[in-house]
Amino acid sequence: MASTAVSVTGSTFTKNSAAGNGGAIYLNRSTATIGSNTYGGNQASLGPSLYGIDSIINGDPTSPVIQ
């Protein structure tokens, strides 16, 4: 997602993949609240489950976020 606001809680992300970054969730210049999710079997070059660049995730502007 690019230049957006999103909230994801209590979700399950399994067996997702991306040719680039962020197998389950990719954020670019976005604001996100992400918590209490389950991740498994996701694949990507960087951040198999979550990749955020120039984004604010859970109030933290650290970039990039790779999980």
C-alpha cells in the first residue's frame, strides 16, 4: 500500500509471497497500526511478513521496518 492509512489486527497471513519486499504486507509512505496478527510461511526478498519504507508503523517512524 502506498500513501495510505491502514489498521490490521487479529488477522492471519500465511503462505503469501512477493517477488520484491513484504510477502504479507508492504507499506510505502503509509501510516499503519498492526498488532495481534499471526504470520507463517510468507516469502519475500526482504521482510517475509512485513516491509515498511518511509512509513509510520504503530507510531514508530523508523525506516525501513523488516519483519
